[in-house]
Amino acid sequence: MKILVCCHKLDIWASDSPYVPIHVGKELHPELDLKIQEDNAGDSISNKNDSYCELTGMYWAWKNLKNVDVIGLCHYRRYFDFHKQCKWPYPITSFTTSQFKLLDFSIPQSVVDRILKGGIVVPRSVIYPIPLFYDYASCHIGSDMRIIQQIIEEKGDAKFINAFEDVMFRNNKLIHYNMFIMKWDDFNNYCNWLFPILKEAEKRIDISHYNVIQKRIWGYMAERLMNVWL
């Protein structure tokens, strides 16, 4: 069995780690050599990293990795904790650099077994005071999310149309960061659903005038869409 958890902009891991560090956005920073896997090799969208964020690493893994049973994504500063090192019941616990070196990021076999049976590991959700659509509109551009809704409706799959409405208008819990661990088959299905939606949205939404934060739109959108897909 092969397990890969891809992490972006990562620099140090033990040699026996199941993690594969990926330098995302390599195409935008050719002068940098982090001595790790780069996301502009093979089939890639590395040049879109300023708007796709960690999704360029996720896309690279989807298109280029082979013979993987279980796959996941975490960040250079965000990881899953399977060993009760975080404070309960908070969704996030911060550690200093010196503490970081002492932490255990291994994935127990019992968790892998549950994933192989169809389970999906995601971060603990964050609770907002308002439904997710209105939260998105208060922080970003609400009309952009309406375009995503329109694209999903045009696809005509009732279960995703209903899921979008449930998640965005009748729910105030959000799973952040585009982090997950799942079976490759589930990952493939998710990517086949997600990336065409974002590609179509790129055609309809002009982000050329967006500032650096708002230009990260597709990473933000994917956070919400993963909740819809789940």
C-alpha cells in the first residue's frame, strides 16, 4: 500500500516519512530551488498558484502520481493530529518551532483502515455566526459565489444543487484549508468534479483587478466546494 500526503512549501521531513513535500507555484518563482518536488513538472497549473493556492499542488498530484491507494493534502504549517497533541475541543492548536520538532505527524494504521473503507479525514469545522454564503460575501465578492452556484445548477445534478444550497445558505460550519486524507478513487472523483467547475468560473469572473488577497479566489472557493462535495 502506498500513502502520500502532499504538503506545499515544506522543507524538512524524516527520511521514512509518508509525506511528499511539494514546492507549489514553482512556475512563478523559477529562481527558487527548495530541493523538493516541484508542481510545474508534467501536467500542471503551477502558473496559477497566486489564484489557486495549494490547489496547484493538489492538481499536480492528481495528474502525475501513479499507484497510490490513499492520498491527502496538508500545509507547511498545518497538519492533522492523530495523537491528541492539540487542545480539545479547539479546531486549531499553535506550536512553537522548538515544539514542532517533537510532534508526531504519523498516520495510524487504524485511520488508514477506516479511509480504505470509505472514510475521509478532514479538519475540524469552524463555526460562524451566519450562513456560509453571507460570510463569504462579507469577506470576498458575493457575486462570484453566485456564479459558482449557477455553474453547479447548469450541470443539472440535483444532489449537488441541493448540497450547495444546504451548505452555503442553511449551514454555518466550514471545513477550512482544502486539507483531507481519502482513498485515491474518492480523490479522483472529487478532482473530476471540482476542477471543471473552477475552470468554467475562470471564464466568467474577471479577477485582473483583484488585490493579492482576493486574487486567491479559487483556493477560497475550493474550501467551500469541498464542503459541498463531502
